[in-house]
Amino acid sequence: MNDEVFRLFEDILGKRISVAEVVRSNYSKGEDVFDPILPSAVLFPDSTEEVSSILKICNKYKIPVVPFGAGTSLEGQVVGIENGISISMENMNQILSVNPNDFDCKVQAYVTRLKLNEYLKDQGVFFPIDPGADATIGGMCSTSASGTMAVKYGTMKTSVIGLKVVLPNGEIVSTGSRAKKTSAGYNLTNLFIGSEGTLGIITEIDLRLHPIPENILSGLCHFNNLEDAVNTVKELVQLGIQVARVELLNKDQMEISINFSKLENLKIKPTLFFEFHGSETNNLDTVKLVSEICKNNSGEDLLYSSDLKKRNELWKARHDVYWSVKSLKPNARVYATDACVPITNLVECIKFAEDEIRNYGLKAPIVGHVGDGNFHVTILYDPENKDDLVKIRDFSDKLVEKSLELGGTSTGEHGIGLNKKKYLENEHKSGLFLMKTLKKAIDPNNIMNPGKIFDL
């Protein structure tokens, strides 16, 4: 970036631009396995209009741009570009409007899911998409995030009803509407969800909200083996029994989580975590049904509670899985896979993963949003040991191949980024040319997060 361009950015942002190495380092990568790449500068716009002005300059001078949210992505989506800039969205953190009677709201891109739900809690509504990390709403749109409550409430694709996006040439586009449905033209909203910053920068989001449940029960059930636990979930889904969350932790992960989160009176066994949303009567009836199905699959007694403190402790332990694994070894990294298959093939896929983990001799606990067929193998490794990473890559290749063989996908919710580009080529051989055609049409100079998702 030359002095002329820097002065143009300064004219827009004043002092809200930094070339300091420590700042550039902070915005050089996410929670991924890649080494950081420092951008030439980090910019901090306050508004959609400022983002537009920045992108007009970048497009004119062909400067690569990496949009940056909370930096919680796992597949290399926000790794910097040496001759480009990173645009931090952190100043765009306002909740713009809430319409509880219509169950929708409008937020800026850097509002996090926890901040939003804290703001909404006295208005009788909440935002259910819960990827675990306190990610930004804009980042969750970019990766098409989902998480623990997807089995009941869906993903970002079903929760976003409209967007404001700045295109690579600086043009500002609004998509969608607050109406419950529309058949007006192309679905531009979902074009940008999952695009990982390669088509433009999302600055505002209209979200669908849900009423806060009258009653919430959380519970868990231990099993003697992983197969019985997964079969339990398969039966629940096939019988249409409504659960808000059903999460799996295998034996290894339970041991790690019990120690890290200081959980009491839990067993080191494969375990299902449940949450039920509804009226008290309906929840208790559902718990009885779920308990019977657990026992029919050799599960232990289903332990449940409506106590808020106990519920929060339980789900915090689940959300802290990544950090619990990372804490096992100083300076270690975690490689997180993201397999997702049809629910009827989930047992086969998880069993395959367990067998391959043993074959490779990996330290790799398993967790999963098993209600929608999605699970993660979290592999601890030493970044200084290159042989470790080769072995993990080989395992990951085999797991993705198995997922695709079983009618699944290479990524249920993490996205492609840098890490899964070769898998995307295998998964969407017939459609990849169309993705590239759209990219070239919207971003002919290839300035928006170039090299992510696929190469041009």
C-alpha cells in the first residue's frame, strides 16, 4: 500500500487506521491452524458509508481486502493478505431496532450473539443460533453458522431475512424484507450467507427472532458406548420428538470437560446433553419419552433440571470444549473437523471416525450437534511437529471422503476458508464453475478475501 492510498484512507477514517505491527498481528488470523499473515494495514470504519468509500479505493487500486469480525472462525477465513488490508468491523456494534411483536430485529455486523440476547431478554424474544463462540452476527452470516440449537431453530440461512452489503465496487445493496415470506426475484440474501467475505462486506443484518420459551429443561444421559448414544438421537429425530438441543460428547471429551469445567457427579462415558423448550407440561411429557428411548438404547437415567445455574454450567461446559482440549498442552493447536451427514448415516460416520482415530493414534475427542447429523473431531497437535499435521490432514481427508460417500458435506457449519478448498472441489464438481462465475461478476478485480473458498 503506497503513501497516496494511505492518505486516501486517512481522509475517510482519520486516526482509525493502523500500520503498527502489534495491531496488524491481532488481525492476522482466526482460531485456525494457519500461521498468521500480517496485512499492510488495519482499518476501523464506523458506518456502511465509510466501508463503501474504502472499497471504492481498494477496487480502484486493486488492494485485497479481508473483512474481520471477532476472529473466531476455524477454517482460515480471516487470515491476512500481505499486500492487502484487513477491515475490522468492531466499531459497527449497534443494535439498530427490535420489533418484538413481529419477532425481528436489525443489527450492525459486529453485534455478538451474547450481546444481542442480553439486550433482548426483557422483551420476551431471543436469537437462537448458537455456535458456541461469542461470534459476531456478521461473521455468523459469512460462514453460515448454526450450532447447538439448529435441530429446532435452523441455521443462519433460516434466521436472516435481510442484509445490507457493500459490494467490491463500493455500491451498497439491501436484500430481503421484514415480511414473513417473499417470492420477489433471486434470493440475494442467501447468496451472501456463507460467502465468507468473498462477495462483499455485510454491514447490517435483519434477523428473525423467537419467543422466549415458557419453560426450559436441561438434562443429560450417560451411555456405555457411543453407538447407543447416536442411535438414541436417530430415533428421537425419526419419531419427530421436539428437542431444542441434543449434543454428544464422547468418553474422551467427557473426561476433558469434567476436569476443565470442574463438573461434579458426572461420569466419564459417552453422554448426550439435552435441552427442551416449551410449556412445563409439554417439557415433562417430552422428558418421559426421551428417557424411555434412552433406556431402550441401554442409556442410564436421564437427569434433568430447570435450575438456571445448573443449565448454564452444563452448556458452558459444552461451549468450552474447544478451550478444554487446547488447555491440555501449552502452545498446542486444535484442528477441528466438521463432518455432517444424513441422520440415518450418522452412526456409521462417527464409528468410522472413532476407528480412524485409533488407527492414527490421535488424541481426538468427539463432540457434535448430532440432532442434525453434524459432529466435530477436535484434534490436539504440536504446531512444531510437521509430521503430526500431515497425519491429521490424512485423517481429515478420509473423514470428508466418508461424509461425502454417505451423502453428507465437507462442512456443516465452519465453512471452507483456506482449509477446505480441495474438499469443495470434490463436493461440488458440477457447480463450482457457477460459484466462480458469480464471484467474477460481482468482484471482477478479485479484491474480496481472495484465495478463500476457491482459487481463481
